[in-house]
Amino acid sequence: MVNNGYDKALAEEAVDSGKADIVAFGRPFIANPDLVTRLKTGAALNAPDTATFYGGGAKGYTDYPALEAADA
């Protein structure tokens, strides 16, 4: 298992080369609750707002737009 700064291409390379069996995505999942769909379809990712990380509230964890809302 690998993590820390992986994007789709780097993750696929790690798995395809045998360097990893699985890739963990932390920050991209926070900003993109629908990350799997976005990666599968090649959709743009929401940029994470690092100022809200570990702040103790809902802001930055529950208010990112889902793919359908972002494209509307």
C-alpha cells in the first residue's frame, strides 16, 4: 500500500509496475466525495482547502460540490 501525493497516473503506474497493490487517497477524497467516479471518468478534481483541514467543524469536509453539482 502506498499513499502521499498520488494522482491517477502515478497510482496506476505504481499498481501496474507491481510497486503497490493498492493506493490510498486522503486529501483528494476530502475535497472529492465522489473521487472514484471522477477518476474513472477523467473529470476535474475539486482543489482541497487546506485551511479547513483538522479544524474540528464541517466546513471543508461536507461542503465540496459533487460532480453533478460542479458540472451544472
